[in-house]
Amino acid sequence: MDIANRGPADRGPADRGATDGRPADLPGRKTSPDRDVYTVSRLNREVRVLLERGFGTIWLEAEISNFARPSSGHWYFSLKDAGAQVRCAMFRQRNMLCAFTAKDGQKVLVRARIGLYEPRGEYQLLIDHMEDAGLGALKRQFEELSAKLEREGLFAAGRKRSVPSLPRRIGVITSPTGAAIRDILHVLARRFPAVDVLIYPVPVQGAQAAADIIAALRLSGRRAECDVLILARGGGSLEDLWAFNDEGLARAIVASPIPIITGIGHEVDFTIADFAADVRAPTPSAAAEMAVPDAAEWLDAFVRLDARLQRSLRRRIDGHAQRLRWLMGRASLVSPSAKLAQQSQRLDEVEQRLSRALRRRLVASRERLSWLTGRAALVSPAARVVQQLVRLESLRVRSDRACRQIVRRARERLLPLVRTLNAVSPLATLDRGYAIVSTEAGQILRDAGHAKPGTIIEARLARGRLRAKVEEST
């Protein structure tokens, strides 16, 4: 919206008050019916629409600070530089597409839309895409060097030479211990085993790699032993392949008198050396296939054309997808999803405040519990229980002593009685050799005449009994 071109109907209360020459309404005065009085919510809503429509999508490079990731999965953080900072939000459906998890102190490159968090009236960035700024710096350096060399004509198709259809000897510039040389030798042996192979061993990674590769190119050019050269290495990150993005190496490739095929990394990896070479192969194995003839060469050409078509279609689709996202972003300004995003952010904020309050409450409760535990120790019955246990043990010892004394006295009183009882007991008489004779019915015999001959009698002795039959009684 162009504020300078607003008409009278578009002006706020202060604008119209100044236009008609009347002083602004004093407190308590009735508001004029033609005044459009804003609420704070309406003001924030319209400011948000102005910001989002006015700027569109922007790219920003800065450092992350105050990073927070609540349970909702959204990311909230600040992007800052030496002089300022801005609040940012990256919602879960966006940060799930990020190749890494952001952290404090990390320098990133983001694509964002400018918005306003209406409940607090704070302007913020809504992040759609994030990438590591260090990798982005290498990509920019790559693009700048690529553009420079292309303007000089080093990448021109008219400069490039055709690869001989039937080379007698192939030179391979690569690491002698890497997987690339094994793949190349395997493919050459499978497709055209009669061809000679000459290996120029060089490092393919590190600060000295580019200089060594340049020296190998110059050596092969002076010796002129090969019909075609393959410059190759296995896959890796952008940093791993950086030796092949050297300007001097690109110029050495262009200056080489021998046609060069590059097979660096994987199919999706592109380097300056690939652009400067006469032929670029997607992999070391593919470079070996291009260097020698094969019956499937036409099929390989169709595959490469298909890959180019796929990349072109992906670029077209990505362009349309970006425009669709932009249109959806504009549509979201008037859809409930924007309000839902605001409420989701507010919910995250309330959740964080509640979590902090619960932690403070828990700390306070622990401190009070510790204080109450100390107080309880002062009036604990434990000491009294110990005293009672000691007293109980003393009473038990005294009770045992008294029981033993009572038993001893009873034994002393019982012994005379036992001796007296033994003195008058009939059992004592039996011990002297006497016996008690009775009939089978248990009747004591005191007269021999009471036991007729043949009567069964029983004699009780001091120890045991005897049964006998009377033969004669006198």
C-alpha cells in the first residue's frame, strides 16, 4: 500500500483532524461519526498485512541466538549481526525440511517473509527455508568463479574438443588408492580390455591437491603419451570436492593439448573442472565408459539426455512451486491459517511460562519440605523410644534375676518335703525288698487264705511287676 497516495477516506483520525482545521477531540467529548477509530487489534492486523505484502520473500544471512524448540516442534530464535537483531519463527512443517538442527551461534542463510505477531505487536520473520551460511559462502564463491570463467569463454562449447572414438592409450589422473581408480579400471576392462591405461597418481583432496593435479596435466601434455585423459575422484561434500573448483586448474584443463573427460563425485556434483573439461561425466565409472567405445553408447546418450530433461523439468517445477508458494502466502493473509499460526505461537509462549512457574513452585516446595524436616527432627520421639528400650532391657534383666531367685527358694522349700514324702511313701518300703501283692481284679492281698491255689496274682516290686500262679497257700 502506498501511504502517500491515500485519499481522505483512507486517512486515520489524526490526518482528518489536521485537514479540516479543527482541534483534536478532548477527552470526554463525543467522537465525530466520520472518524474511523482503530482498535489495537485492528491496527496490528493491518500493519501485519502491510509488512507481508510490502516486502514479500527476502533472503537474510545472520547468526542464530536465543534458540528455543518447545514441544510443538516449532523453532523460535533471533537472527543478529553486529548492530541489530530480529525475532524469527520457523514452524514445524518448515523446519522438518531443514537438513540440520539449528543451534545458537550458527551462521545461516534463510528465506523468510516479514510478519507481525499481533498479540504483542512485535514484528518478526517467518522462515520458509534455512541453509548453513558456510556452505552458502562456498556456493557463492563457486558461482562467482564460474561466471568469471564463463565470461572469458573458458566454458564455451566451441572451444571444446571431441574425444577420439578409439583411443590407443588413456591417461587417468586420480588417487592411486581411491575407489575411483578401481571403478575406472573395472569399466575399461569390461568395455574395451585392449586399451592401455597410464595412471598419473595425485592427491584429490586438500590444499595441495589442485597444484599436484595441475602438474600432472602439464606432465601428460609434455609427454604426449595418451589420446585422452580422465580426471576423476569419488563422491564427497562440497568441501571435499573444492580442489576441483580452483581457477588455476580450470585454466590448466583448457590449456591441455589432450582432450579431458572429468568424472568427479556423483551425478549431482558439479565443479569448475567439469565446466572447463571437454566432456563431463557424472561419475568416474561413466567417464571410463565415455573414453572407450561400446555397443550401449547410444543408450547411454539417451540416458544422459533424459537426465538433462529431468533436471530441466525439476527446475521448471521448482519455479512453478515457488510461485505457488508465493501465491499461497498471499492467500494465507486472508485465511484462518494465519490466525491459527498466531495462536499456535501464543500457545507455545504460554507453555514456556507455565513450565517456568511450575519449576519455581517445585523449588519452593522442596525448600519448605527441607525446613519442616529440620523442625520435625527437634521434636522427634526417637530419643524417647531409645530411653524406653534401655529401661525395658533393664527390667528384663531384673525380671530374669527375680525369677531365678523365686525358683531357687521354691526348690529349697521343696527338697525337705520330698525327703519327708519319700520317708513315708510305700515306694520306699518296696526299695527295701518288699512287694505289694494283688489279685487280677486289683484287690490287695493281706491274707494268704484269700488266695486259693490256681489263683493268678500280681506282685508289684520297687521296679517292675511279677505275675504268678498260687500253687499252695498256708
